[in-house]
Amino acid sequence: MTTLKLDYVQPDDIPTVALLDRKAFYKNEHPYIETMHPDSGTPEGFDRKVEQWRERLNHLLPNEHFLKVTDTETKQILLSGTWYTPCQIEDSLTKLTQEPKISGPYWKTEDDLAWAQHLSIRYTQRRRDAFRNNKGQLFAIKHLAVDPAVQGKGAGSVFMKWGIQQADRSGLECIVESSMRSEGYYQKWGFERREHVRFEVPPEETRWKGKGVQEYVWMVRSPKAGTTS
């Protein structure tokens, strides 16, 4: 009998979820993560990250499902991630297709804030276009983080099945911005590579010199005749 349980992230979970996110992505191939949560490896930066995640939890869209997978024996949170389900109201579609606006006292300089704004717009462009082109009728994965110490233990399967089975029953596509190292995992769930997305600092923006290269794999999963077992 499985000891893994899927549930919604609660306010008291946020520090643990923020730490899990740092373990999964900090100083990895995702400059985007560190740009959105600067200096999260320091106590002060981590406290700011927790505050940002609390803000996110307080402003979820009706079709935005911020989930966790917990081992019910150890009470440990093994995974956190978000599934977007189809938009049921126009307001959700409007917010998912508009350019993100970055704000808050989390960045040291105006240049850092401007870079975060630029990167956020570029990173989310394909997701926003997909929701617009499909009139909000699709499923999407956002920011799936698994504790590196428990990868391969089944937490990812619990999370993936939740959305994929609904998508198959609805006959709708799923989309994801996969990290380079996670492409094979998503392929096992039927996702296909559509594009290797890579963007660097615009050469004319000397103020952002040294900010690094962001890349990911844009993947799409077509609905299957039966649900995933």
C-alpha cells in the first residue's frame, strides 16, 4: 500500500516547499529560478523567497493547483508543483496570457529587477501563447520540484497522473517548460519536444552582462485514448 499522498500546499508548508525548491533548482541549469529568488542560499534571501511563495499561494488562479506529494509515514514533503487545468472563467485566461509584471523589494538594484522582468516575459512566452491559441482549454505543468534525495520513489508519478488522466478524459493537450535534464522524464509520460528554447542577454543591454543563459525544452503532450495507468 502506497504511503504517498497528493494534496494542496497549505500556508504552513511554504518554508518546506521553498527549501525543496532550492534543493531542486538552486545553482542548477535554471538561472530563471535564481533570478526570481535572488540570494536564496543566504538566510536573508531564503526568508525573502518564503515571503514570495506565500504571496503566490495567496493569489492563485481558480484553475491553478499548487500541489504537494507527502510521504504519510515520515510526513516529509517529497515534491511540489503546479498543474493548470482548463480556464473556466475569462479572468483566468486574461491573466494567463498577459505579460507578467515583476515587483517587490526582492532585488538589490533596478537593473536586477529589470532583468527579472525581461527574463520572466521571455520564459513564459510560449505558455502564454499556448493558452491564448487554445482559448484556455489545455493543461500545463509549472515549476515541478522533486527532492533530489527521493527521486525515483514514485512522487513524480503521483503528481503527473493527477493532471494527465484529467487531460486524457477531456481530450486536451498538456504543455511544460522542461529543464534540459528532465526531458527524458517527460517523454516517458508522452510529452514530445517541440523546441529547444534558448535566450541570452541582449547584446545591447550591457547592464545585464554576465547574467547567464537560460534554456529549456518546450514540450507538448497530445491526449491519449485511455488514461495513464
